[in-house]
Amino acid sequence: MGMSAFSDEQIQRYSRQIILKEVGGKGQRKLLNAQVLVIGAGGLGSPAAVYLAAAGVGTVGIVDFDRVDMSNLHRQILHHTEDVGRLKVESAAETLLRYNPDVTVVRHQEPLTSHNAMSIISPYDVVVNGADNFPTRYLVNDACYLLGKPLVDGCILMFDAQATVFVPGKGCYRCLYPAPPPPGLVPSCAEAGVLGALPGLIGCLQAIETVKLILGIGEPLVSRMLLYDALAADFRQVKLRRDPACPLCGDSPTIRELIDYEEFCGVPIPAALAEH
Amino acid sequence: MSIDIQVDREINLKGEVCPYTFVKSKLALEEMEVGQVLRVIVDHEPAVTNVPRSMENEGQAVLRAAKLNDTDWEIVLRKETE
Ligand SMILES: [Zn+2]
């Protein structure tokens, strides 16, 4: 009982967190019992997973089928120069365990599809979206809504970023963007540039929101979206609400199962948000 | 001088330094009921001021913080809040 529930190493490792009144031993226990799925071991998923593991989130799942490329390294801090060519889930697991051997890392080394998304996501408490493409973004949104899982969403392109938390019943990605734009309208993954520290910032924000959800503290980033313009150094928030006409979470939903979209990339800015 | 205080639990944190003196006291108190009394023994002098201050910040009561002998101090806390 009491202190014996934590090992001496755990008390030392998490002491600066346990000291927080909002965390304490009970909160640390919640973190150790939590299971978080990170979609993508990329620019957003890297800092998110690192901080979640370091905080002692007991189980961190990583979904990624890709291998580490040299061009990933300027932002994907789970991977190091010597990891180029390795599977990202392997490189990610190794990095996370070096930060904190207390954590169980679950490797989902496969593309997320309409066939496996429900079974991969269902054991987890919270999902962190670090997907860099539309098919996965919509798939994760839809699966989390259908499974009733909170989704900590983040999105970046060049110097602009967005972050929000979707809680089922309080709006979803399709309330904002009902369907993916047709391929060709947005730049492909390889064409789109990004400043490396930008996903770093947003991934950290996603880790913070995830920890808040697990602990049940503070005001989650729900029903609002944080917009960051790095060049202007400007943060702003817009209110989000559930769209009764949303094809997924609206009053008369038309989407009742997962859809596989054609592969393409990019981040659309809806007219309502783009016109500041 | 020894005011008679009913102690419900005692922990020996000799050899521990800050912040572990506070963290371990806090973890012990978390497992106790409101109104119960915890006695903490320390031999790290800064803890005698740091632990009571942090405990008061968390809304707990400090009943006593006193030197016991050449090396040890006692800090007596009552749990006031979860
Ligand atoms: Zn919706």
C-alpha cells in the first residue's frame, strides 16, 4: 500500500510530476495505467510519444508502416541518423524505452485501413493523431467517433498549425471538413515543406492535452481549435461546434462504417478559418 | 516538550533529501484518511522547512516540526484534504 505501490526508481523518476497538486501519486497511477495510441511515428507523433513515455504513460502504441528516411530527421525526433532505413516502429520503440523502460511500447507495423483501424484503436484510452495524409486522418476520425474514443488532433503545413481535441458528441473532423478534397488540389507529401520545430510544438501540445484527459484536469482543448502561424508568431482560437449536418456525428449520419480514401496529402484550410 | 498527539502512521525518511522527502510524505498522506496524523522523521535539515511549507500549500496541517536529537527532526502532519 501507499509508497510501496511505486518502486523507488518510479518515485525518483516521476517526483517532479507527483509534486504537482493536480497529479500526485493517484494521478501518476492513472498515467501508468493509461494506454495511448499514437498514429504515426513522424513529426507530430515523435514529440508526443516521447513526452507521453517520459511522463510514465504505461502503454504507448505506435502505428507506422514506414521506414526512416534521411529527410525525416529534421523533425521526427524519435529517429536518429543511424536509424535511416529501419522500420519506424522499431526505431521509435527503442528511443522510447531508452527514455523510460517503465513503458510498454506496442508496435503496430502496418498501414491503418478500414479493415484494421477498429481493432487497433479499440484497446486504447486516448488516440493522438499524427497522420500526415488524408485517408488516415479521416479513418482515425471516423474510427474514434464510432468507438467513442477521445482524439487529440494536430495538423501542420509549412508554417501553419492547428490543434484540437475531438470528444465524441462534441464535434469531429468531418464537422469542419465533411470529405477530403479531390486529389491534386493540395500539395503532395513530398512537395509540402515544414519547419521542423513546428510539429515539435504541436506534438508537445498534443501530449499535454492527452495527459490532461487521462488525469481529468484543466480545460481540455474541446470545442475549440488552436491555430498557430509560426511566421507571424500568432496564436488564435476559433470555436468549434458539432455540425448537425455532419455526415458522421450529425443528427442524420450517413457514414456508419469506415471508408478507405485514395492516398494523397496536404492540409486544407476551410474558408471560415482562413478568413481571419 | 511533548504534546500528546495520536499518530496514525510514521515513516522514516532518514537519508532522503529534497524533493523526495516531500514526495514520499505526500504519497504516504495520500493513502491516509482525512483527519489522520502522519509523523515523518528526517535527517536532511532543509526538509524541516520545505516539507511543512509544501504541505501547507497543499492544504494539509503541520502540527509540529521539531528537532529530536543531533541528527534527526520530526514533522507531524494532519491530513486535511484529499
Ligand atoms: Zn462531425
